[in-house]
Amino acid sequence: MSSLSSYSILSQLEEQSPSDHDTFKEDLPLKEIPGSYGLPFIGAIKDRWDFYYNQGRDEFFRARMTQYNSTIFRSNMPPGPFMAKDPKVIVLLDAASFPVLFDMTKVEKKDVFDGTYMPSTGFTGGYRILSFLDPSEPKHKALKGYFLSVLASKHDNFIPLLRKSLTELFKTLESQLSSKKEVNFNPISDTYAFEYVFNLFCGKSPKDTVLGSGGNTTVDTWLVPQVVPLITLGVPKLLQLVEDLLIHTFPIPPFLVKSKYNKIYQAFSTSATEILDQAKSFGIEKDEACHNLIFLTCFNTYGGLKVLFPSLFKWVGRAGPTLHSQLAHEIRTIAKQEGGVTFAAIEKMVLTKSVVYEVLRIEPPVPFQYGHAKTDLVIQSHDASFKVKKGEMIFGYQPFATKDAKVFEDPEKFVPYRFMGKAEENLKYVFWSNGRETEDPTVDNKQCAGRDLVVLMARVLLVDFFLKYDTFTCSDEVFLVGTKVTFKSLTKASNGV
Ligand code: HEM
């Protein structure tokens, strides 16, 4: 492919000015928030069953949005009894209201990282980890400042270390595909994503620690009980009641995974000494820093990549060979011009960048965001205003907010060039990091501390892939909180650099 046909689309996009839905509109009618919580206990169980079994996630929200003719309504959110004290929330489904969750003067983000319930601090050494702290708590500032500084100090290692792990990832994928008709991408992705993040923060391979070669499986054992109340394993109808009782009704006690967690702690505390030594200057004791570093590496980063890497291949795979050759052309041409895969080179890869943002828009890896109203406030959808009382729980279902037809044309369609040219301004409606993509994480907000690293990792994954391969085919299916991707074919680069 000699020219990027997407560039002609780019010129059309230049003329399309991004819509603006951000200002408070005085003239919108004030309405009562529709919806109901039903009878105590029974209403919450009914909503939980609708969410997991009777309707499923998207249909749960779509049905209520249609029934109430509103993108803002009341509902219970799972897991509910007996895990969550109070399952009642106000649901936000549009791009106009959703950003209230980023406004730290309006919402409190204390202990809401997992939603209406909080896993025991027994999973994290007895500490309330950074992700569970509100910016008004002094510890939040100290810990976030510490990790932003750690990330800045690792900047030069981001690309080379990732490329090292990706080389192994692709080698394994290729070798398995040479002997099998199809290969499950997820376990390979998990192995090398963990290898990368551990190496980045601990300076060595997890294989060279007490974790040995199954490091990521040990981490999975610790992760699962914390997130399992939020998922269904997709069991047959006859087993739904059993599943609901086992994973949605009572929390899984942390002692069951204590020995695994102790092993993880040992690996981090003996390997990440350089980073842990820096904690003191931020007023944080080494033990607390280590538990936080484990959460940041294993939950925030590795947990996020378990969803993001397969999701990238799902959407790029579905888009087909035309997009593949456009990406390969852009990536190879610019890498050659710039003398390699550098920050500067990647910055020039406009299609690659847009593809990553489009994946993050169409399928945000963390779909749920929560916050308690700090004061009485007014929330606006595109067409009405609603009063919310202090203390009420506000919940945003992000996949609907970032597929809002009032903001994005053809919102359900994967449009690789959606954020090229002037349309880049629409990045303000991309919310995956718990903040607008046009704003930055700080010690005073709750935006993902690894925002830039995540976007970089996704870009480097595509860059390295299309330096090596011309095209590929895969299938995808829903799997726990994300996607399972099965590779069917890989075509090696005919003119790679
Ligand atoms: C695909 C990967 C990732 C995704 C999808 C993701 C997503 C998110 C989201 C949605 C939140 C906000 C949750 C909330 O409060 O509602 C968050 C918070 C956070 N993330 Fe990420 N993240 C990823 C990777 C990372 C990485 C690489 C790091 C750092 C190395 C990181 C560090 C954090 C921290 C520290 C917070 C809490 C921020 C605060 O308390 O102010 N995350 N992340």
C-alpha cells in the first residue's frame, strides 16, 4: 500500500468541527430522576439477576434507558446483598453528565474503586491502597505524588523493556501457531505483560524471584477474589443460582490467598528496593509503599493490560487487512525516517494513535466509575437537569457515555481514523482513564496515574506487531471482564524494517 487512504478521510474530518456539550445549560427543564430501587433487598436481588443473567450488562442499561426515556435514572448496582451496604445508585449514561465523576469538588471517591462494595484490606496488607483514597485524604497526595515520580524516573525504560517482552510474546505466539490451527492469545499476553511490568518496577524478571515462571498465575489467584463479585462466569442456567450464591453474595475471605500474596510481597520487597527506598521522602513507610506498589503493578497495570491487549487485537483484527496495511505502512515509514521506535517516532504515527484512542473509546477497559455526591448538586444530561442529594451514590457506565450519539457520529462503529486531524479535539470525550483524555492526572484528581504509559504501551504493541507482520486473522468472544482473542493466522512482513 503506497499511500494512506485514511489521509483523504482526514481532510474530511478537518471540516467537521467537534461538538461542544460541556457548558452548564440554564434552560434545561428540571426533572425528577426516574427509576426505582424496588422493595428493600428484593429490588437489589432482582436488579442483580437482570444485570448478570436475565438481561446482561448492556441490555440492563439499555432497557432502563428506553423505559424511562432518560440517560439518567435510579437503579441498584450489583453485587448488592450481602456484600454491599447500599446498592442504590444514580446511573449516568451520556457524555454530558458523566464528567461530574471527575469533579473532585462534587464527588467523593473514598472506597469506591470497586463500586458499591470494597474488598477487605486483608488483600493488601491491611492498608487502604491509593486507588481507594479520596484526594481530600493527605495520604492520597503523598502516594500519588510518589508514584508519578516513580513513573517519571522509569520513562527511559518504558519502550526498550516493553519491546523486549513483546519480542518474546510474538515469538511464542508464532511458534504455537506453527504447530496449531489456532492459539488463545490471552495467556501469552498475560505472561509477557506481567514479565514487562514486573521488570519495569522491580528491575528483574519475575522468573528470577521467588515467584518463578508462574508469576502471573500467582497474581491472578490474588486478583480474582477481589473482582469476582463484578462478573459472571457465564455458567449454564441451572448453575446460575449456585454461582450467584458463591461469588455475588458473600465476599471471598483474603486468608484463602494469603500464602500467594506473601510470595508476591516477598518478590517485590526484595526486588523493588530502589523504588521503595524513595518512598520515605514522600512521607511513606516502606511497608505501605510496597503494598501500594504491588497493587499498582499487579492490579492497576497488569489487571488493565489483561483487558487492553486482547481488546486491541479484537478491534484491529475485526477491521481487517486494509487497516492492517495502512498501519504497517505508517509504522514502517516513520520508524525508518526516525531511525527506530522512539517517543518522537510514535508521536508522528497519527493513524496508530487514533486507532488506540478508538479502542479505548469503543471499549473502555474499566467500564464502571463511582462517586458519592459531596454536596447537593444538579447533574445535566443533554436534555434535562436533575437534583442529586448529598451522599447519594453516582455511577457512570462508561461504554454508553463514550458511545453517545450526540457526541460521536456512528458511535457503535469502530472508526480507526476517528481522532485524526481536527477531530483530535473530541478526545475530551474519551474517558477511559477516569478523566478526559485532554486533561492530566495530578495529585488532586483521581485520573489514572499511568494514563500516558497505558497509551504508550498500546501504541508500542501495534508498532512492534506491524513491524513484524503484514496482517493477521483472529476471532473474539466475551471472557470475564474482557475479551478472549484466538489467533488463526499471522502473515510475516514482506517489507518490514
Ligand atoms: C490498561 C491499563 C489501565 C487502565 C484501563 C486503568 C484505568 C484506571 C481507572 C479507570 C482508574 C480510576 C478508577 C476510579 O477511581 O474510578 C485508574 C486509577 C489508577 N490507576 Fe490506572 N489504569 C491502567 C493502568 C495503570 C498503570 C500502568 C498505572 C501506573 C503504573 C496505573 C495507576 C493507577 C493509579 C495509581 C490509580 C489511582 C489514582 C488515584 O487514586 O488518584 N494504572 N486507572
